[in-house]
Amino acid sequence: MNCELLATCSALGYLEGDVYHKESDCLESIKDLIRYLRHEDDTRDVRQQLGSSQILQNDLLPLIVQHGQDKALFDACIRLMVNLTQPAMLCFGKVPDDPVFRHHYLEVTSHLQAYKEAFASERVFGILSETLYNLLQLDWEQRQEEDNLLVERILMLVRNVLHVPGDPNEEKKVDDDASVHDRVLWALHMSGFDDIVKFVASAQSEQQWSMHVLELVSLMFRDQTPEALVSAGQARSAEEKQKDSSELEALRLREQASKRSRNLQRGTRHSRFGGSFVVQGLKSIGDNDVIYHQRINNYKNYTHDSGKVLRRVPKRHRQAQDCNDKRRSALNVRLFLREFCLDFLENCYNHLMYLVKENLVREQTQQHDETYYLWAQSFFMSFNRGNGFRPEFVSETMSIRAFHFIERNITNYYEMMLTDRKEAVSWSRRMHLALKAYQELLLTVNEMDRSRDESIRQSSSVIKSNIFYMMEYREIFVTLLRKFDETKQPHSYLKDLVETTHLFLRMLERFCKGRRNLMVQKKRVKRKKKGKKPLVSEPTPEALSETWKIVEEELRAIDFNLSASLTEAVVPFDAASETPLEEQRTEVMIRVQNALLHRLGPEALGLLRAAREVWPEGDVFGSSELQPEEELELLKQILHANLPRPPPAEAPEEEDDGDEFEEEELETIQVSEQEFNFLDFIKRFAQPAIMRPYVHLLKSYSKNSAHTNHCVARMLHRVAVDLKMDALLFQLSVFHVFNKLLSDSAAAAFTELVTFAKHVLRGFFRLTAQNDKSFIELLFWKNVGTVREMTEGYSKDSGGKRVAWTEEEEAELRRLYEEHSGSDVPDVVEHILPLLSNCNRQRRQVVVQLVHMGLVGSAKELKKPKKGTGIVLWTEEQEEELQMLFEEFKDSDDALGDIMRKITAKRSRARVVDKLLSLGLVSDRRQLHKKRSRGTGGSRGTGGSRSKRAGKKASEGMTEEEFLSQLTGDIPEEAQSDPEEAESDSDDDEDDEEGGGRFTEESPRRGRVSSGAMTSAKRTDVNAAARALRHSGMSGPVLWLQNCLHKTANYREEDGVSQPVPLVPLTEDNEEAMEDRSFQRLLKKIGLRSPADEQESFWRIPAQMSPSQLRQAAASLSPTEEGGGEGGPSGSTEGPDQGPDQSPDQSPDQDSKSSSEQRSQALRALLLERKRKHQSSDDAAPASNTGPLEELNVSSEKPRAKTSAKRRRVLDDDNDNDKENDDEVPAPISMKTEALVDSDSDSDLSAPVKRRRKLVIDEDEDE
């Protein structure tokens, strides 16, 4: 021993009898020992020397027992003992592999075992319990930091003592005898320390010690099993007696059989003359038969392996060993632990498990602390299930979250077992703990099904429906069985896995019986592989000539005209590529040549024309004025040219990585629902990877419990009998186990296994009569396909599944392909499919047959044409032209429209806007919006100036939408919204146009829209339908529809782009009208399109309707005079923008020329109507309450009539004061306002318009 250590230990004091006399510098000496331990080396020499001197037994424990009132000395002793009792695994990090360090490790462990024996004293635990009790009595405010540290150190000291492993070679205790661990537990119990542990676990103010308490409890029950504690102190049940008697009967039968075999092996002759025999049919090393030199009665057990030295199994191939550390403690210890379990379940379990789970989820614990949680969950739930089963005691861990937590940990442990191979055994043990917890959850749910309480059974049904619905919980057992590795996972793990799988399948089968249509979740992983492109071989001159003839005929057949889809699909330039521009030009030339080599003439011509637009300089791809014959000659030159092709890129070889992925995989997970079929689920287990673990467990049938053998037999029965796949078990290792079972003398104890083995063997021998190759098949494990071939017969074409074609079908396919291959059909296969006599043929089958017949070189030649966007770059000249046009028109009202009309290279508006932004000519899209004239509401002039401005506004004209909004008393949307909002809306419209022309062509499935002009009969029909809707109270929605048509016509006329425009109702009246059948019939008559499929929700104005047609449809919705025919005052049917002499087929340009004349005429008619109304209102009776609404029978609803009357008052006031207000200027419309005038319009006409409008809005809100 080191001299300094010896001097320090001598300065502590000495023990005289039972009294310990401490020295004056005892406290300083203990601190010196703590300092020495802090600086010990890797061999832990200080720790070993202190353990050899027995300082803990002779000095430290007597100090805390006899001098515990000295608080500083007590704290120092506790600190030193916590350090000395630290587990050897933490001191060395792991079990050392080096022999020297392994010796030091075992030495430290032996000292720890001596410490543990010294702690088996009631006096030691008594002083610890008393000190801990006094500290816990302090309130949280009174407790100091030193007190918390002392509480934690005492708990850690007890934890370290309980953690010390036992030494079975030294103790050699049998069951029901008290081991050192039992004596420590008994001392802990007698001192009352277990009650303090329960208090800390249940107290709300001691939540910070939750992990320490759970670790202490797990170490207390380390050697115990729930079943042993449940049965402690109770009479043995009839089931246990029956189990023991069956085990004894099996042992007795086996012993009697071994006696009989020994008697038969005794020869009748004396042993000095054994004799020599020849075993016929059994060859020796040479060609001769084996010569047998032993007694003849034992020759059946002869093998060639007898006498050989057993080969040493490599360590990495050895089976994992079980940790059989379970033993039955003394009865008094089991009784006090049973009482502890009962109190812990009732008062502490739910609270403590909740705190621990929160700490685990928030990652506030140390590494691997979740193992204590998993152990506690499995142990106490098993104890509760065996001791009366009170579900409320374990409610915290009985939820879907618990299943999810365990399933996630099992997956994590398995992944770590594969990656951290050095610690694979440790990860396997943690995985076993998680599996036990999962098994206990299922057992508890199964027990809840048997409860008499309806609410408990309902809760169980909810849990089962969730775990059976989720795919992860169903597939976890299939995965664990497939991934079983006997070198890393012990036999006990496989036993628990098989029993848990059996329980889950039994619960699932029972759950499915009472339900016909059980829907479950299904997840499907889609993998898209990007493979390598095959190299183009060097063609011969004869092949080039033949190819050119075919390409030339094809191009002349289509008259050098390419389809729109083909033109859009060609993209010669990739702007996002890092390849330089010159190299991309060479690549395009090679692509043109490849297209010609594959005899794709139209594709090559389209690529050539697109490349000419991108690279016009130098006439590399020809000039822009090339004639078709010149293009044909250029293509011929490209075909025969020797272009420089880049060498194929060789993938780098990786020597260390055996799993090379030559193809890129893109995975997507699709979640869906499907109807569950139990037999289909059982088919997931019918595979060799799952059958092998079951056969491996079956080999130890004599050591397995009866329940384990039943689980194995039930799974094999499901596969062999329920699925009728007994051939899956026709394997030599399985038959070897069956042979051992049938020849076992104690086979009577395994009747279920014997019956199943005979059934499988009978099936095999029946099969051998039909298939003589069955004996060879015994050597291999078989999949489902091999089993089918083995039982139903082998087929030559088993590898391929190509559908057979008859000679007539092949001749028909050849004829159709030759007829249509040279035509201008974009997709030959799609054109041929409906012409085939066999309508069941699919596209893939036709393509494969064409390749098989040699009509095409590969399936890639018949790929579906892909749609794309023809992206063309901007050249420098085009950018300069765009800059010049912007400088010229940037101050105009419609700068973008002027640029679009003047620009040479026609592009979409969105492309031009993007280019202007990229060049920095504008900083925001809003700067390019069309500037629209709006009324200025801030003018307050009087007299002629106002009337002049009003006349000017009327001559310039306001939009029909504003005027129609005035007629209904509403403020126009553009006048209500801020300029920024209006610009943002138009910005959205610009963004919508970026889709190019994909909205201009409607799909055939969306129905046909009438594109011709509206006839007079149709206008009459639409006008009658609109009038009927107004009489039924839908004048507002009809007016809204008319506004939408006018607005769309204006936009299409200004932008020059036609897109389907959805009708989005923003008010309740409009929404109700869009759902009304009469209103929908009106929409169909106008020519609007209903929602095509579930992706669309709104009606749409088709793209085919021109602005003139939209205005005609809007005109047909205008109200007519009662009894005045179907037209306006003269019986005509003019629209808002259509004069009396204008025909329905008049062009939009003629409409715009006569717009000022129409507006002036409408304004004069409106002023005359106002004068007539004032004259009639002066003569009318003031008490008259009947208005035109009742005369026209517009609506019987009072709120609607009242609201419309108020709107009429606003209209009258605006009309009378239009000289004083230039903010509201009417737009022309040919309709009689007489029907819109209310008879009770007696409001003050001298008030300002805005003030009067605000009053009306307030009245509406009051209503």
C-alpha cells in the first residue's frame, strides 16, 4: 500500500471493540482520500488499495453510525463512500478485453461485493433513513443547496450498493435462501428506507428525484419475477400444481425410456470379444463399406463424426447467451416486496411514470435511462395483471402513446444493433426489454377485454382499433422475426417474440371476426430509378442510307409541318445547366443526329428549328429563311456528319463498399386505406426468413414451456393448414427436428407437436408420389413461387410473364403498324390500340410485341410524346429592342400593351414582364399595369364647372361595371378598394398568365361551348330566363353575372389573352343563386361551363368566347320594358355597348368607335327620365306606399324590397344632383329606369351625395 495512503488512513481513527475513536484531523484525512481518488490512474490503483485495506468496513461505516451528528464529517463520509461504491463498469468504461485490465476490473468488483456485504446492516440503513427523513421534512424554502446534495448522495449511495452484482461462486445459495442482496433488502426494509422511497415517488414536491427513485426500485426487484411475488405467501393454485405434475411426468417418462435403451444396448456376449462387422450400404472414405468394430446392438447410432475433434466456433458465430439471473428469494423478503408492489401501484406508479416519461421526452435524463422505464412498465403491469387486475393502477402507461413510445424504441435499438456492432449485445438486451414491455401492453389489453366493466371493455376496443389500424404496429412482428439474429439475440428473446406474435395474431383474429369491412392504413413506398442511358453504336453507311430514306419519306408525308405538342416539347437549351453555351450547342447537334438515327424525323426537325432560334448567329443550324428542301439537305448532312461525341463517364469503383447503388432511387411514401383480410396478413409470415426462427425455437422443444411449444405449433399450423402451404416446411432441418420429436421417449408429453409433425410428413410423402424431385427440394428453403412449382408442376416460362400472341394477332399488328407508322400520327401505339381485334391488349403489351417482332429497335422509340414549354433565350438584339420600346412607351397609359404590339419576337406577357424585371428597367410588376381613369372624389366646385366636368366624364365614359353598380346603390369595387389593392389584384392576374397557352385549348372531356354568334331566338330565350329570375328575386345575381361578363370582355380585349375565368360568388345571394337550378340553366344558355370534375368548384367563362360574344350575352341579360317587346324602348335588343343600328355580329372595333355616341344617348334618356319622375312625384299622394316593386312582382320578401327601395332613393338623389357631384357619373345602358324608381323617394335632394350614401348604409346596418 502506498505510504501516503497508509498514513492518511491511519489518521482517520481506530476501532476498539464496537466503539470507534476518531482522530482530530479525521475530516481533513477523508478529504485527502477524496482528492487521491480524483487523481488515480487507469488501473484504479487507489481504489484497489483502499478496498484491500477495508477502509469502508472498518472506518467509514462506524464513523457515520457513531458520529452521524457531526454534519460536516457525515457529508464527507457519504461523498467518499459514493465514490468508492461506484460501479466497476463506470470506472473502466466497459469490460476490458486486455488481460491486465481485466484483472484490475475483477479486483475492483470483488471489493465492491465486500462493500455490499458490509452494508447488510440495519444500523447503517437506520442512520441513512433517519438523515434522509429529516432532510425531506424541511420545506422547500428552508432547504439549502447542501441539503439537496446530501439527499442526492444518499440515494446514489444506496443505488450503488444495490447495483453491485452477486458472486454465485462464493455465495452458492439455492432458492428460498437469503443471499447478500436479500440481506441488504431486509436491512433496508427494517430501517424504513422503503417507506421513504415510496414517499419520494408519490410526493409532488420531490419530482426532481423521480429518476433516482425509479432506478432504486428497479435494482430492488432485480432478481425477482412478478409471478413469484404474486404467489408469495399464498397456496399454490390448481394450475400451478398441474403444470408441475406435467413436468414431473415428462421427466419420469424420459428417465424410463433412457433405462430401457441402456438395457437394450447391453450385449449378451462378454465385452472382451466385440467382433468386427461390415455395414452394407454405408461407404467409408474409399469405395469399400464401413467396417464396424463395436458391439452390434449400438450400430444404429454410428456416424462418421464419431471420434473427430469438434471444430471451434468463431466468437462472432456463437449463439448469444441468456442472462439467467432470476432466483427465488427468501419468503420474508418476497412478502415485504409484494407489499411494496401493492403500495407502489396504488399510490406511486402513475405519478412516477408520468414524470419519468416527461423527462425522457424532453431529453432531461442520462443515456439509456429509458430502460428503467421499460422495465418498470413490464414488471408492475405484469404484477397488477396477476394480482386482481386493477386497470386504474396502470392507466398512465395504458394508451396509444405508450405503444408508440415502445415501437419507436424497438426500431431505434435495432438500428443501433446494426451500426454499433461492438455493443450489439447490449443493444439486443435493451431491445428485449422493449419487447417485454410491448408484450405486457398487449396482455393488459387482452385482460381488459375480459373485464366485467363495460367502460373498460370499451377502452380496450378503442386501443385495439388504433393499434390494428396503424401499419407500424401490425408490421413490427413481421420485421422482428425476419431480422432475428441468433448470434446477437438470445434464446429468451426469441421465446418472448414468438409468444408476443401469437398473442397479437390471436387478438387480431378475434377482433376481425365480428367485423365484415375492417379498414386499415396502408403505406406504400414508391422508388423511381434513374438508370444509365445505353450507348449509341456506330452505324454503317448502308444503315445510314436506309435510315435517311425512312426519315425523308416521313417528313415529306407530313409536308414539313410539325404538331404544336411536338414543337412545345422541344427544349434545346438548359438555362440552369452549368455547361457552357458552346458545349450545349454541340450537344444539340448530337441530339439532332441521335433523333435521325432513331428514325424520329419530326423530332429532329423540331429540334433543329428550335436550336436555330436560340443560336441564330453564324447560321450553324441554318438561316431563318431556309426552305423545307434546304432543311432536308441540312438534316442529311447532320446525319452523315462525324460529330465529336464525349466518352462515356465511368463510375468510380468503391472497393470497400459492397452495396453499390448504380442507380439513383427516389422514394415517396403513399398513405392510403384498404380493407383488411386476416388470411392475407398471415401470408406475410409465409416466408423462409420467418420460418427459420420458429424452427430454431422448435429444436429446443424439450426445454420450452408448454405455452411456447403451443405458440410455435399454432404459427406453423396457420401456414401449413390455413394457407395450405405445408410444402414451405418441406426442409431437411425441419424434418430432422420432427424425427427427433417422434423418436423421443417422452413424446407423449408433446401431443400437439407430434400430431402436426405427422400431418406434414404425410403431405410430403404424398407429394413424392407426384414429384420425384421433392427429395432434392428438401435441401433448400423455398419461397412461395417455388412452393407453387413444387406442388403444381414446373413450367418452362416461369421466369417471364409475356402474354401469348396468336399468328393472326401478330399479322394484324404488323399490318396496322406498317399502315400508320409513316403517317403524321403523334403516337402510333395509341392510334393502333382501338383498332386491334383484341380490345384487352394494353399499351405495354403492344410495345413489347412490336419490339419482339423486330418492327422497332427498342421500346424507347414508342414512348408517349411529352408536353413541355418552348423556352427560348433572349438574344442581345432582342434585349436592346425591348429597352428601346420601354423607353418609348414608359409614359403611356398601357406601356406593356404597347410593347407587346410593337415587339418583333412575340412572347407572352409574363415573359416580357420577367425580362423587364431582370434588366432592371422596372422594380415592381405594378409599374407595368394599365393606368385606368377614375373619378376624383375630392372636387368641391360649383355651377358650370361641375357640369362641364361631368359632361367630360360622361363623354369619356365610365365602365359599365361602375354604372351598373350605381344603379343598385352599391359603390363600385374599384372605387372602394385602394389603388394598391387594385394593383395587387391585377398583379395576380399577370401571374396567372404565366401558364402560357395551356388554358387556351379546352380538353374534350369538358364539353363543347358554342362559339358562334348569339342568334335572336337565343337572345330572346336568355332574356326571358333572366326576366323570370328577376321576378323571383334574383335581380342582384343577374346583375352580378352581367358585370362579370362585361369585365371579362374588357380584359380580353385589352390583354389579347383568353383564359377560362371562374365565377366566384362573394355574397350570400350570389352563392345561393349559383346553387339554384334556374340560375344554372341560365348560365348554360349563355354558354358558360359547369365544373368539369372534383378539382373544380366554380362555373367558368370559357376561353373560346370572344369579347363581342360576351357583350352580346351581357346585353341579353338587360331588363326590358313591360309590354314593350323583348328589346329596349323600340323593341331592339341592344346590349350596353351595342347601338340601335349595330348588329349582333358587329366587331369589337366598331363597338369602340360608337361608344361615345351610345353614352351620350343614354345620358340624355336618363336626364329626361329624371324630369318626368319629378313631375309625377309632385302629383302623387304622400301616403302612397306602393311602389314599382309590387307592380312588377319582383319579390314578396320585405327585407329585399326595402333594401332595393333604399337603393332607388340613392339613385334618385344621385340623378338629381349630378350637377353638384362629379364623383358619380353614369355609364350608358339601354334600359328603362322607370321601373327602378320608387314612389316614396321624398328624401332631401339638396344634401351631398356622399353624406346621403352613408346614411343609407347606416340604415341597412340598423336593419
